[in-house]
Amino acid sequence: MAIPTKQALLQALSGAEGRYISGEQLAQTLGVSRAAIHKAAAALTTQGYTLEAAPRRGYRLLGGDPFCADAVGEYPAPVYVHERLDSSNQTAKRLALAGAPHGTLVLAGQQSAGRGRMGRRFESPAGKGIYLSLVLRVPVPASEALGVTVGAAVAVARAVQKLCGIELGIKWVNDLYYQGKKVCGILTEAGTSVESGLLEWLVVGIGLNLTTTPADWPEELARTAGSLFPGGPAPVGRAALAGAIARELLALCPAFDCLDEYRSRCFVPGHWVTVCTAAETYAARAIAIDDNGALLVEREGGRRTALQHGEVSIRPTKTE
């Protein structure tokens, strides 16, 4: 099936890597009229691409930050792009309950009620971050859901390294750090079949700070929240990076066989930490990530616990 002229033009200009291609050559290559090329170029500009047109030279792609389904790139499932949502996870959960297929991707340019773990608000400044939610349908027991979050963290790290040249560290279980500050959080929610005990669907929400600055955060977050490219510009568009993250995560399904890579990126083992669960808060020494993705910690007195849930923060010393 022939692809739309707009998408074909984008592919041709992207392949030229910043060089001009004449309108006549584009028309011949794509099998359309010069007028169709002009119309397609105008449509790409409206979507946020930066194109330059010069007499006798043609068109070239200079970049930009297009925020649209086309900018996600080739993708095997439906893509929903919204300039503003209350929460991309809430939208994705509604789609999952309505039967949305595996891989369905929801992108938001801004969230008015983004949520983090443990009921916290997730700040989502407009146009400065990647706020995506992915519907997964993988037949795994609810007890193995931690592996999905582990896979999501690895998927983000891989995509950022490939497209941005930045290596991220992972703080168990689902936060990613750059230069000592948190730049990404992950929230995984799921629906379980009572009869089978298997997960019917999962929604993986990922919030990644791309070009935010300290001025974008409330005072209580300004010292701990970071960004990949504070103030911008970023070398990659939001939708393109979101698509890369989603494809990396889909490639890990359903086995999520990436625990060794997760361990190599996780900087928590070896540190004293404060553990916060729904039931209690205590100090412990982080020992290792076990074969289920749980964090093995040793409490006062030598008692060891494998954490499947909860949150940890690194302590400067044992006593502080």
C-alpha cells in the first residue's frame, strides 16, 4: 500500500541528512506533482518540522520538534497524540479496558494531573518532556509484573543512549538519573484476570524530562529534578524519542530478558538506603538485585529482605 505523500517526503528529506533535494527530483521519485510536494511540505511545517525551501535548490529538512504520529516513525500499533491530557496513563487504561491492542501508544505534550508512584503528582511542563503510556498484553503472572518495570527502565536507557548519546543510571526500581538528578520516572499499572491469575493488560507510563530547567519545577523539586538538555535544544524530537522508547520496550516483550543490563546500570547496591514501604520506613544496606528484579537489602541485625515494592533513597552514611 502506497504511503501518503507527506510521509514519503519526510522519509526522503530525512535520508538526505540536511542536503537539498530539488522539487522536480522529489516529484519524480515519489510519483506525484510539484504541487503535491509543496502541499506536503507545508503540512510537515504545520506539524512542527523545520523545512527550508530555496529557489533552484529545492527542499531540505533542518529538524524541529514535530509532535505527531508521523514523527513516531514506523510503529506496529495505534498511536494517539494529544497536546494536553489529564494523565496519559488514565487515557491508556481506558483504551486497554476497551480492547486496545498490544503496543498501543499514548503521547501527551502536557499533563494536568500526571501521577507518579505512591500517589505523588508528576510535574509535566508543556513541550519540555516526553509523557507516554504504552498498553502491553503479555501473559505473565501478576507476581512477575516487576520484570515489566525493569524492562521499561532498560528501554528508556537504551533509547536515550542511541538517540541522545547520554548514558543514564537506574535507581531501583523505576527512576533514571543523569548527572546526579532524576530525569525519568516510570509508573506501571495493570489489570489481572481473577480466573487465570495472569495480567490481562499493563499500562507503562514513562515521564522523561528533556529540556526542562529548574524554573519549571516547584521549589521542593528544583534541587532534585534534572533534564537531559536543560533549556534545549534537544538533538531529537519528543515524538521520535518516545517512539524509540516504545519500540525498545516492545522488543523486550514478553520475556523481558534484560536483568543483567539492568544490574549494570543500577547504582543502588553497595549503598546504605532508606526504605519506604506502605507499612514502614527503615534504614538498610542495599546488597544486590536478585533474579526476580527485587532489591535485596540487609537490615540492622543482619536480617535480609527482598523488596518487590516500595521506594528507596540513598543515605550519605549509615547513620544519616
